[in-house]
Amino acid sequence: MTTPGRLPEPYGRDGSANLADILERVLDKGIVIAGDIRINLLDIELLTIKLRLIVASVDKAKEMGIDWWEDDPALSSGARRKELARENAELRERIAQLDPGRGQEKEA
């Protein structure tokens, strides 16, 4: 029942919605919060902070083209292995440049 001047409850007759329902809706649709903070002193910009927050499920994020966690070595073991292999190859190349005879000994 609605009173005059009051909108009906969005989550049912009794107005109750549990946190799981709300979270499911947010993760399914996704939500973006954006904001900028600027600190100026006498018209001189001292600091600018840009904040972007996206709350979405992994599937929804991938639909939007967001998958940075897959390439972040701190979050993905596969990315960590790729980073270590790349670093190892760079170090071997530098050693070969510093000591060319060392690389030839292994081939013999």
C-alpha cells in the first residue's frame, strides 16, 4: 500500500531487500563511480587525483573489455610466469653480451 506523495517500494510489498539481491543486481549490471580531486593554490595546480571505481562481476567486466587482472603479475600466476620468463631471457642476453665466450662454451 502506498501513501499519497510516496513512491512504491522497489523491492516488494514489504520493502525488504536482502544484501544478496542488491549485490546480485549491481554485479549483473555493473556500476561506475568517477570523480576528480584537484588541489590548487593561487591558481597553481598542486595535485590532481582521478578516481575511477567499477563494481561488476568478472563476466560483466570482460564484456566491457576490462581484463587487466589477467596480465597483472601480482594477481595472476600465469602473468607472473610470463614476467619471470621475460626477465630471465633479458638477463641471459645481458650475460651473453658481457661474456661472449661463456655462451660458446655451452654449445661445444
